[in-house]
Amino acid sequence: MSTQSKVSEFFNFSTSNPQANWGEILQTQPCGYLGRKCVKVRKSSPEISIGTCTVRYGSTGQDVIICPHRLVEKRKIFLDCLHLLTLHEPGNELHVVSEISIPGGSVDYFLVSARHDKVIDFVGIELQTMDTTGTVWPERQRFLAEIGLLPATDQIAEKSFGMNWKMTAKTILVQLHHKIQTFEHLGKRLVLVVQDHLLNYVQREFSFGHVHTQALLGDSMHFHAYGLAKGADNNYHLGLKNRCSTDSDGIALCLGLQAQARVELEIIVQRLEAKLSQRTLLTL
């Protein structure tokens, strides 16, 4: 199916997937990545989930992810960080814990190696997808009209959206600058998970020549870039395309700044152990 809408993925499904039951999908509004209803809702109508995971943008029609939850597909991003748990041993349990506060903000996820509910090692994982300017809502409605799920009498605004490349990139680098010295001080690692399009932009537009293009295990700051590709099921799937790394000085060089965040290891460990449960266990 070919549509004029710029929505590439709607509630986890490719908009060109001929097997998608759009009526049922629109009714249940699922987020397969979180395992529940899509949490991106309209402020004016909170019962309506927006459902736009990925959009086509630019003259080449790049598929650009705009929802961070889309990055947790099959929890691949956590499995791809296992090698950074240098103190992990067979027999330890693996947990995924969300939203732990540290100086400079909070970290989206921690991958934790624990034994007898005691933290042995951890890796911080930040997610960043593209921020848009304007609104994607008209494109969503245009897609629904094209597949016959929106009355022809409904008026669809002509407003368009853009990609806020510069602000997205600068914001995440500033956030990393505030957090990476904390991890480096503790001898731990922080991973930024992004789509390959965003990492390519950062490499072009910021001082990135000092960053190791082949990730080094000893570096405290790691970048994992993922691409999207169509699978046999006619839907998009994530695949790791690039890994690179640096340290706190490297992030400071990107911005020309000095990081000063410090925190004691015991504080983070206490906060992690308080959240360990059967629900946070990483299972296949």
C-alpha cells in the first residue's frame, strides 16, 4: 500500500504493511515496545494515542524515529550493552531499571548485574530520538483518511512538521556533559542510544574527530547507533549499525565545556537496589 502521508510507522506497524488490520490497531492503540497502550496522547484528548513512531522526512524520504519508546524493540538495546558490565559473572541476575536520578538529571535506564538483590555492576543507558517542530498530527489524520478510517468530511490541517536537528543534538550533548563525569568517576559506563541519522548529524556538525570510531571498552561514554530496515513481516526492525566511544574530556571537547558532576557510588547503588524486583528482571 502506498500513501501520501509522511507517517512511516503507526502503532508499531509499517504504514505500507498490507497485513495490518488498521481498524483493530486504531481501536486498541497498542505500543508493542512497552507492552501496553501507546503513552503518547493528545493533550486536548488524552484518550486518543497519537501512535506515530517514525516519519518520512527530507528529499530522500529518510525514516526518522520520533518516539524514544520505539528504541526498546525486543529490548535489543539492553542486550547490546551486556559487554559493558565488566563485573558481571554467570549466575548473576540482569535487571533493567528506569529513571534513576543522578546529579545533572536522571538516566533513562540502568542495565544492572545483581546477585542476591545486591548490585554488582551497572551501565547507564540514555535514549534520544528526534524532536520535531510543528505537529505530526495532520500527517496522522491524512494517513487515516487515505485508508478510509477518517470521514471524508473531516478537515485536515495543511500544517507540516520539521526536524529540530541542531537543538536535539546540542541538548543531548549538554545532558551527557552533565552526567558523564559522574560515571567516569565511578569507573562505570554511560551509553547513548540513537538512530544512525542523528549520530551522523552530530558527527558532521560538532567536534567529533577525537571520538574513537571503533568503540573502546575502557571508555566511559559509548554511542550506539541503530538503523531501521524492513523485515519479512513487512514491518521495520532495529539493527545496531555503529558503535563509537569517548570519555568525559571528549564530551567536553564536543561542546568546549568542562564537566564537574560528582556523586558517590553508594548513592546510585542504593537507588538501584530499591527498584530491583521480579518486574525489572531482563528475560528473553
